[in-house]
Amino acid sequence: MKYRIELTKKAQKFIRSQQPKQQERIVQAIYKLPQGDVKALVGKSNVYRLRVGNYRIIYELDNDILLITVVDVGNRVQIYKQI
């Protein structure tokens, strides 16, 4: 099963603001979704987080149309305050 991956403008902006090595790490992790250190977010349906070092990638998963939408990317301390 191959998922189509879309990134919101907010997620793209955060990724572009990082150092090149961090950008590469984050993008590689995104394109391996839904594999990795993934956990469902409590209180939200079909919303998950992926851990990449000190960063968290928040995404929605739609199995009906095989779509992963990366909603936000950020530092682990700040990302949960924004949700």
C-alpha cells in the first residue's frame, strides 16, 4: 500500500527554516510514513505523531483514499501547545 503524502504550508515553512541536515532527516522520516516511532494522539481520531529526535511530525491518516497529510512539524516542547 502506497500512501500519497501532502504537507501543509505551515509544515513546509518549518522544514525550510531548519538546517540542511535536519531538513533531510525530517523529510526522509516523512516519506517513510506510516512507519517509524508513531503513536496516536489521545482525544483526536486519525491524528498521529512521528518522533524524529527532538522534533515531532503531526499528521492525519486517511486510509480510505490512502492519504497522509502532514499538519505540523516542530520542536517537541512547542508542537503539543499548538495542537
